[in-house]
Amino acid sequence: MNTPEHSRLGKASSYADQYDASLLFPIPRAEKRLELGIAGAPPFLGADLWTAFELSWLNARGKPQVALAHFTVPCETPNIVESKSFKLYLNSFNNTRFAEAAEVQARLRADISEAAWRGVPQTSQVGVKLLLPDMFDREPVHELDGLNLDRLDVECTRYTPAPELLTAAFGEQPVREVLTSNLLKSNCPVTGQPDWGSVQISYSGPQIEQAGLLQYLVSFRQHNEFHEQCVERIFMDLWTRCKPAKLSVYARYTRRGGLDINPFRTSHPQGLPANIRTARQ
């Protein structure tokens, strides 16, 4: 079984100068989900929204082409794709010739879908959208909508996940709220490098105590886990301790090596959020 320790994270890597799909390194989601008490189908839907800012290839005449790429990886896939392997894979396109952008898009969709579904029958494909240079100035920047928890003057003393900080007003009328914070930080589980993010929590149900929620989000500051796993941990802690009727958790992490990762998990069917970057991304 692939584990983070077996990946290229934290190791010196040479960059392939020709297309190489074997660089993609899938890591099963199941082990981390078991830590959260998820043994079968998870109680959430959603996807991981990736943006690649460093994508290039050669056209049929050898002239470099550039694009941005949006990827949508369904959360029901059995694997995440380790991000350094994703970067190395994308870089392998740099000196490879393709007749047209549609060929690059098809290759990306096929390869990433295979890695994400490796080990089980594939039931869907990863979404891939290429944005060519004439579309670059249409890419907006927008902060996450909602009431910002960072306005609260709270004392923070816990820097590893402390779900006991979460409480809700079970004896009062239910509410519907959208809460945000820019203070989410965790670390890569292999290299220890910091992962900076913003988070949006949408819910209906017993009102979540906001000061405790902010302290809980800050408690990830020294936690070592991948982006997708952190968001699922936040979802499950809120789901089990605060018992909302509906819940969505969406995090947008700053890019590293030309890639950002933005996991979204929701308790109920709804459209995915638009893959719009924040100012820090």
C-alpha cells in the first residue's frame, strides 16, 4: 500500500523532461478515515478542487504553450494524489509535443482519474478544465463569504486538534449560519512544511459557540496531515459534537509549487463551490 513515507515528499527529485504518467503517486484515503471513525461510506459528499498554475507543453511545431488547469477530484475516489507527485507529473509535460490543448486535457483527465481510482473499478472521471491565456484576465479573486470568526478576541493555547473545544446550544432554537476564518494552518505530514488556509463552515442546527470554534480551528496549527484529511477531520468533529442538521466545510489552501488544493465536504447534495481563488492564493 502506498504511504506518504514512500512518496517523493522530502526527497531530492529529478524533473522528467518528457510526459510520464507513472510519476503520479496515489495514497489511499481509507486509513485516515478509519481514524475518524469512518469504516464504510462516509457521511459526506464533495470533492477536492485543485488549481494548477504552472502547466506548459509544446505544440506540434515545438512552440511552448501555457495554461491554467482546474481539477475536480470526487471525494468518493479511494485515493488522494500526493501533491509533489502531481507537480512532477505536470512538469513532465513541459517538453512533450501535443497537437492541441484538447489532447493535453484528455491525457490529464485519463491519468489523474486512473490514479485516483486505482485499486477499485472506476465509476467516474476527474474533472479537468483548461484555461488558455486569452481567459486569464477573467479569473476572479474573492474571499470566502460569511461571518469572519477572526474578529473575536480569544485566548488560544491549544495547537493540536482539540475537538472538546466545540460546543453548541442544543436547548435553543436552531440557526443557519456561514462562518469563516483565515487562521487555519496545518503541516505536511512528511516534510513538516506549513500549509496555510482559509475555511468556510456552513450549517443549520444548534448554534455553534463561535469562540470555541475559532479556538478549535487554531488548534490545527501544529497538526501534521494532508489538506483533504484536515477538512474531513473538521467535518467529522463538527458533525459528531455539534450535531447540525446540515453541514458543509470548505477550505482553500495557499498554493505550493504552482498547485493549490481546496477540499469541500457536505452532508447533503448540492453544487460544488466555484473554484475561485482567495487573495492569498
